[in-house]
Amino acid sequence: MLCAAQDSASFLLHLEALDARHAATGKEVLLRLANGPCHTGAASRAALAERERAGWLHVTWLAKYCPHLNGKEPEWRRLKRDARAHLAPDLRAFADGLLDGLRALGGERVDVVDHVPDWFLAGHRRKPTGRPPGRPKGAKDSYQRTYTRRNLPADT
């Protein structure tokens, strides 16, 4: 799952992709998770517990501050190094390079979901609100501000 956010909502999208994979293959899934805030939130914990009760998802929590225990970390490190080594002309090309790298990791079945929104690829860090840029016009802008005089020494 390639996503622009690192919150519980994007983690729930990842779980939905795992649901689809389980429905297609019928295999059990072993999921290793770090103790990041997107994994430990109330909504994420509830969704994980629901899938664990179903019996097809088994969650293993990694120890805090121990990325060396995660077997995928060297692969992610290599992928990020290779993706950063080539300057992409835009964010879409960068995301496509990451997707190609994920597909190249291989495995028995490769399901790559591109969930990078267009507003992120356009260079925004957050979803645009639709308001015009700049300071909003409001009640404080409806009157002329008075000049405040400073207590300066008299002319001599």
C-alpha cells in the first residue's frame, strides 16, 4: 500500500487491502507491526481485534526502537536508497518508481495499491480546503486601523 498519510485512516485502508487479499487467497496473514501511533490508535486496535477474532490475521508486535528485528527493513532501506538515487522530475514519477520497486520485491503474490492522492502529487502537504490563499477577510479588516504614536523625543 503506497499512501501519503501515516494515520489510522490509512492503516484501515491497509487492513481493507489485507481483507481483499485474504478473500482472494484464503490464506492466513502474519502481520508484524511497530508501535507507531497509526497502529496503536483506538480505531486501529478495534479493527485489528475484529480481524484477529476471525482467525485469519495474526499480529506480532515488534519491540520499541528495534527496526533490526523487522525482516523487511533492509528491503525498505534498499528501495528508498534506490528511489532517492534517481532524481524524479515530479512526485508522480517518484511514486511510480516506488511502486515499481515494490513490484520488484516479488513474492508469491504481489498486490500493490496506489493510494497517493492528486493533491499530494501536486505538492501540497495537506488536502486543500478550497479557500483562496492568503489572509482571510473578516470583521477585523472592515475598519481602518489607527496609527499608534510612539513616545519619541521632541524635535530640537
